[in-house]
Amino acid sequence: MALKLAIVGRPNVGKSTLFNRLAGKKLAIVDDLPGVTRDRKEAPGRLGDLDLHLIDTAGFEDLTDESLEARMRSQTEAAIADADVALFLVDARTGVTPLDERFAELLRRSGKPVVIAANKHEGKAGESGWLDAFSLGFGEPVALSAEHGEGMSELYTEIVAAMPVEPEVEETEEDRENRPIRLAIIGRPNAGKSTLVNALLGEDRMLVGPEAGITRDAITINWQWKGKNIRLVDTAGMRRKAKVQGRLENLSVADTLRSIRFADVCALVMDQNEAFEKQDLTIADLVVREGRALIYVLAKWDQAQEPSARFKELRERCEDALPQTKGAPIVRVSAQAGRGLDKVMEAVVEVYGDWNARVKTSDLNKWLEHVISKHPPPAVDGKRIKPRYITQIKARPPTFVLISSRAARMPESYKRYLTNGIRESFGLKGLPVRLMVRQNKNPFSSDES
């Protein structure tokens, strides 16, 4: 049975944009003018493997008289009462407003499960508003861009966690341990993805051959490796945008992009004869931007001439072109000969664990004190920048907030220094580590912004 999901929030936070994305078509009118949606609109939708009954609502207005806005509020309250889960949107670019706070009170009184999401989070402008959304008391907000489709995997995870469950099927610690690792096998056409999937499964599950582009749909297979549940997804090959031809290939590429967004770990498969070419680097960069864990798989390694020298060359090429993935596992396999397959899965399980890792705040602040004493931030306009405190606010991927004086003036080069230091010091090599720097809000501080 489909989950009833009411998308709620004040006017112009992007509710109808998200409604259209989850419905897979333009059903609700979207405009920059606030208050376009007035009635409840309902439609079937889908998020990953989750069937949804979507309810789009009017923007919440804090009125109780006989006006049109007050009647729109009544419609929104009825939608919340009818829903299984309320998805509360705030605007990450504007931040939390008094109307958001009053809406939060109404949601708390409703007693319904609430997932909070900070929409319009694309780029750096939304970071501050996303952090502000923690103050509403609904847990960790999902960083979302309904317009660009970013954050859908995190939204899926939070909605599933919020779904009402019967007491007898409530998730246990053992269930959480056995939750499947979502592994997407990605890469260019004819890189050996389906051959690798067949070798891992030990059967000819996927059609393979010398022709490029045999796989068109993303195929999901539930599988176990050494007692670990794996949800394996074989995807269509991704060519450069200029070479994508026809509606069918466009749909295949869109399916692959969805698979990346909903994956936990992505294994980028490359033919070792032409590995780390421009398109491989573009795909790897996409995985990092989506916040997924990444491993590299060099296929057809049995054909490599002078294997040691070739491996060193490819590793250096990767680190030079994509320093943000430095330390990501690079596994050599020959799928047809059955060599290196266990190493692929060992790397998957290892990076999955690191991607879910949480670092103690005390350890982070000891580390911060050490790195600042070793290499303090440069002065800007003759004034010092003083980092005060660091903490991890989420995993999947590991995300940290640094409280500092003059946060807006901290050079990007110093942020990269800190980010790389976190990776090196806490065993997060090759992962998409996120670091946000925020202003010290101590009212008695004389620090300038």
C-alpha cells in the first residue's frame, strides 16, 4: 500500500516543485509568485522503491478567520491529518522564519511523523539555512534541491525511517546491521560492468558481449556476500553528453544517475587499457558531488603489460586529476578469470563503514588544536581568523561544522587544508568529506564577521 506523504511548509519553499519531481511529471503549477497552490493536489509518486501517495498543499498562513488564506490553512491541516508522514519543507536560502516556527508547533501538535528538509540547498548559499533548520527540533534536516534532484537518497532514508511500523515488526539493532549495502556498478559503455556483476554472482545473470550499450535499464539484484546483504545495481554505460543519442539512451543515462543518487557505494569500472580518461573522471566527480562512497575497479587486468608500472601510472593519474578522491581503493580484477573479486567486495564493505563513520567531538577538537598550532589560518586584512570548535553533524557522507571568528573570510585553501587533514587523520581517505564554517554567535564576543 502506498505511503501517504503530505508536503507542507510556508509559501514559496518549493513544495510543488518537489511534488512534480516525486510524481515524475508536471502536475502542479510552479512559479516564483508565492501562493500559487491553493487546493490540495494528490497524485501517485515514487522515491526509489517506495510507492507514495503524494499530497501537495497550500503554503501555510497563520490565520484563523474567514479569509481565503485561512481556508487554505484548513486544507493544509486536513492534509496533515490524512497523511502517514508529513514532509516539512523550509527554504535553505532564506533560513528559518517565525512562520516556519509556528508551523513546526502545529506539526508537533498533530502527532504525525515529520521529516524536515531544507530545500534550495544547491551551492553554498543554502548551508546556513540548512543548519538553522536543526533548531526546529525534528532531527537532522535533509539537504535538498527539488529543482535539481539533489538529496533524494537522503530523503528516501529519512522517509523510510519515519514510516509508521507495527510494534511486532519494529526494526531492531540486528535489522540495522543487516540493512543491505546499496552498491551501484557504474562506468562507460563496454567497460566490463555486466561481466563483473556476473562474476560476483557466479552466474550469467546479465547479458554481455562485445557490443557497447547492451545494458539499458538499471537492474537491481539482491545478493549476499559472506553474510552481508548487498543490493547490487548494474547500470547502463554513461557516455559524454555530446555523444548521447536518442530518447532511449537519454532515459538510460537518467536511470543511471538515479542509481548513483540512491547508492551507498559506487564501483566505477574501467577497462585498464583506457582507465581514468576524461569521462571516467567526470563520472567519479559526479559520485563525489552526490556524496556517495567510491571505489575504482580496473577491469581486464590480465591484459596489462608490466602490471606494477601500469598500476603506479594509473594511481598517479587519478590522484593528479581528482585529488578529492585520493586514497579511494583501486582494485584490479579479471572478471573472466575470477581474480580480484573478493578484493572488490572487501573494498566496498570497508568504504561503506568509513562513509557511515562518526568521529568523537573530543577527538576532533584535539585534532583542531594540533593543526592550528602547526599551521594557523592566515590573517585577512591584518586581522586573525580564530577557529573555535568543530563537531560532526552527520554521516553518509561525513559532514563537519567548524565554528570560527570571521568565518566568511576564511580562505578556501585553508578549508581544503582542514578537510584533507580530517580525511588523513580519521581514516576517511577517498570519501566525500564536507566541511562548513560558521560564524561564532557569542553575543559577548568582539570578533568581527
